[in-house]
Amino acid sequence: MRFKRDEGFRFSFGTPIAAFFSIDEMNGSKVGTSEGEARLIDLSPNGMKLNTSIDIPMSNREDVKITARFKFSQLEHCIHGKIIWKQKAINSFFYGIQFSLDEQEREEMIRDLKHFAKQQYNKNNTTY
């Protein structure tokens, strides 16, 4: 298991965001799964943490590539990435996903995340 925490920032959602994912490739072989439900726990420009009840079979030598779909503000994001770590919880699993984004996709996601964070700040700091 590998944790990468030396990124510029990581936005942690207080309440996890609904997300969906499908497995595209396992160990170099294309697969086409239906979408599974997940919760988006945190997000950075390079990756995210997902939580799901689905146990994705993998080993350290096996590449698992997924497509994740979520919306936290204005846009629906459909992100391709690779699972880089897995952690078992009581009734679920956490997965660390490393994105495969081009610069335009990354900037679009960051702009949308900033908009979401600003909305959350304004909602939580409204005075009556």
C-alpha cells in the first residue's frame, strides 16, 4: 500500500460526494464492468480517495484502471485513473486513485472544485 501526501493540496469533503465507477482494465486486459456506487472522500489535482462496498480483486503487481464519474459543483466529471492502493474497512474498502488527466481536464476540475469550496464556505458562513 502506498500513500502520496506531498501534493500541493488535497480537498477533503466533509460529507462524501456520490460517485460511480467502472473497471476498464485489469492487469493489461480490457474488461467492461457495469457502474458501481462509491463515495468520493477527498480529491487532489492528481488523484482521489474513493470508498465503496465493492471488493476489487487486485495484487501489488496488478494494474487496475477505472473510470470514475462524479459531480460536486457545476460539472459532471468523468475521470480515468489507476488504483494505486487499497485499504479494508469494516464493511467497505478505500481506494487511492491516481488520475490520468491532461492539463485542460485538470484545470477544469480545479476550477470546479474552487467553485464548490466557495459555495460551501458561503453556505457555512451566512449570517442572519
